[in-house]
Amino acid sequence: MLKISDDEMRSEDLVDEESIVGRIYEAIIDQRLPPGTKLSEATLCEAFGVGRMRVRRSLLLLSSRGVVDLQNNRGAYVAQPTLSQALQVFEARRAIEPNVARLAAERANGADVLELSGHLDMEADAQKKGDRRLAIRLSGQFHVKLAEVAKNEVMERMVKELVTRTSLIIGIYGAAGTKNCHDDEHREILTAIGGNDGDAAATLMERHLRHIERQVDLSSDRKQRVDLIKILSRGAS
Amino acid sequence: MLKISDDEMRSEDLVDEESIVGRIYEAIIDQRLPPGTKLSEATLCEAFGVGRMRVRRSLLLLSSRGVVDLQNNRGAYVAQPTLSQALQVFEARRAIEPNVARLAAERANGADVLELSGHLDMEADAQKKGDRRLAIRLSGQFHVKLAEVAKNEVMERMVKELVTRTSLIIGIYGAAGTKNCHDDEHREILTAIGGNDGDAAATLMERHLRHIERQVDLSSDRKQRVDLIKILSRGAS
DNA sequence: CATGAGAGGATTGTTAACAATCTTTGTCAA
DNA sequence: TTGACAAAGATTGTTAACAATCCTCTCATG
């Protein structure tokens, strides 16, 4: 069952598809919607209070961004990135985000740095309080905010998609035991940005992304295990 | 009137939205569909031989990729990138494509190099024969093919979008007088790829992109002129 | 002659019904 | 008990009609 009741239900003023897409993005980043979750049209209609057409169009968008798997006559499912796709997503992030960080460093003004710093405070707070869900969301949002500061909407959209897909990858390929907080690395990047040091920001971002990637257990056995569990639990339900 | 009759009409076997999106991508790259062209649902239905739903979903996808401007109750128009958007697109290309070229250099095998070389031959041929339309299309496709060789579908999709949007930018901001053939630069990049020299490929790609960007007249007066012409021709028709 | 109101037509947005497909359930026989 | 088969139910895909909005042309008026 979809857990899109608390935040999502109350606002009945959803008009365009992008809003719905944004909501589902967030739910996936929070890992409220684990990979493989069925997204039935009827459920989404009820959850968002919109007609079927809106839902179907939103699902199409999500599908075109690799976040949802649209199967013919069988419905929509939260994507389960394959190992190969996971590697491609990380590769794309390493290609793009260091440059985003560089641009952010070149263009950040005092207000931007303050805003980002406040964001990192919240991130640390969530971490300290053990609010894992919030911590994950804020951590992902930091990367998107960097693209905002870089003032490039094209790249911002790309980062948004990649961050979301990374959440799916982490959901599948683990990082279960390990700590997934590189809070300090975010802070380091921000320091470089505050000093308008583009090269440093880019280098730190690349290292940060490599750490995230290493944290994920991409030895395919883990995926096997998860798949097995999924299969078993399907059989049991 | 849409000039989607020759190539597009004959194949009535269009099933999924991505095919339609691909067709419109190509038409835009070829500059058969200039920026600002109205894409009415009825026309597209007839052109592609599909129902209205298919067309509307395709337009939504194109809109989400910045290639089409979807106006409320007013229909869909081929996007007219603003100056700011144009700069962002070029910025994104400079961020991504050098890395694509690097990966392509690292992963290209003999067959890939041969394939790319053949492509460049066709490009030179079209140039020589003065088939401007084909030359433009092939030139754009080269960038996409590099992403193919890099074996990263995520980045391939991004490059596809960026190349298409670049065609729109060129359509608006000119490159009217100047030669837009950097055929030799493509060849240089391929040489680096053939030698598995990732750094060289990346450097050459960045230089190539800067040349493309410089070729475009981003001094906003040009845009003004084009807009004026458009307004006048609208009044006259 | 310019301007604005309004009717008509054309285009887009939405809904609901229908068709097609898949999934589940129940039954029967091996 | 297990497996195959068929019917019922649920879900998705498509179409067509309807509603709402916008555009254009006409015509009256200052």
C-alpha cells in the first residue's frame, strides 16, 4: 500500500503533472516508495485527488526519466535499476555534478552560502536526531540545491533525476549496514563554494560521489539476495 | 504547415510515444520544424496516423525535455529558447560531453571506430554535396553516437536532448552566414578516440563545443531581429 | 477609420464509457 | 495434493463525446 497519505493527501490543489512527479520523486528519495512498488492508477488517483488522465500522464513522465517502469497492460512500478543502470547513473553523476559544484562555486553569493549552510545544519540535525528519512531527503536535496545555485535549470533537472534514481539504487543495493552520512563532505564542498574555489568544489564533489558509490554494494550477489527476498515475499502475500 | 510528410507519413506502424518523440527530434534537428512552429494535435494525428491521446502524450514528453512549449489551452509550439536557456544548454553540453568523449575513448573498440569513421565520411559527403539538412543531422548524430559508444544510456538521452535544443538555438540565434561545419573537429575527436586517449578526446570536445557556441550569435540583438521578422510575417500572412 | 463587442468556428482539456488484457479464484481431474 | 483450465473480477488502454477556452471574422459605434 502506498504511504502517500500524510503529506500528499491534504493538498487537493494539484494541477499539473509536474507536481505529481515531484511528489513521487520525494517519496522515492525518502524511500517511502521502495523499488518495485506497484503504482496503480486508481491508488494514485485517490492519493492525489486527480483524474486518471493526470495520473497516466505523470506516470509517463516518470517513466521517461527512468524512475518508473511502465509495463504494457500490467501497470507502473517503481523502477528497479539493474546493476548496469546503476553504474551508468553513478557515471553520469560523476560527469555532471563536479561541474555543477564548480559553477556553484563561481556563482554563489553570500545569501546562497548562508542558505546552503542552513540546509546543512538541518541535515546534521536530522542525522543527530536519528531521523533517517529526513536525513536522506535533505542529503539528496543538497545536490539539487547546488544546481540551483549554479543557476542552470537544465542541469538542475538532470541532477534531480539522478539523485532520485540513486535513492532507488541504494534501496536495492544496500548501504544497509554502513553509515550513509557524508555530512562532513557536504560541508567541505560548501566551504570550497564559499571560497569561490571552483576547482576544489569540483574535486571534492567527485570524491564525494565516489564515496557514495563505494558505499553501495555493487557486487551483484546483494541484488540477488534482495530479488530473492522479493520473490519470496510475493509468494507469501 | 508541418513538413512531416515525406519521411514520416509512410510508416503507419508508430506505436509508442518515444517513436513520435524521436521523429520530432529529427525534424527539429534538420530544422524542418523551426522554433515557434505550432504543433496542432490534429495535424500531428494525421501526420503520424495515431490517435489524439498518443499525440498529447508525446507532446508532454517533448515539453518535459524543453523541446516543445506547452501553453495552456493554446497548444504546443516548437520551443524558442531564450538567451538564458541557450547559455544553460551550452553550459550543460560543456559539462557532459567532454566526459562522454572521454568514456567513448576508453571504451571504443575497432568496430566502434570504424562505425564512427563511416559516419564522418557520410558527414563530409553531405557537406561536399551541399546537402545542408543532411549535414546538420549527421553532425548532431555524431555527438549522440559518441554517447552510444560510451555505453551510457543515461548520458545518451541527455545528449540527445541537448543536441536537439542546440538546433533550436542555432535556428533562432543564427549561424546564418558562418559556416557551421566543424567536420575536421569531429575527425580530430575520433582520432583521439581511436587512440584511446580519453584526455585528448575530452579536451577536443570541449574546444569543439566552444567553437559551436562562438559560432552562434548570442548578442541578443539577433534574437530581436528574428522575433521582429516573425511578428511581421505573422501580420502579413 | 479605428476600436471594441460579439457570434461562430476551431482547438484544446476532461470525462466517461467501452474494449482489451491481465490476475485471481474456483473447479475438476489426474 | 497438485496441476491445468475456465470464468469472474480487476486493471489498463483506447475511443468518442462533451466542456471549456481561444482565435477570427463581422459588424456596429464613436
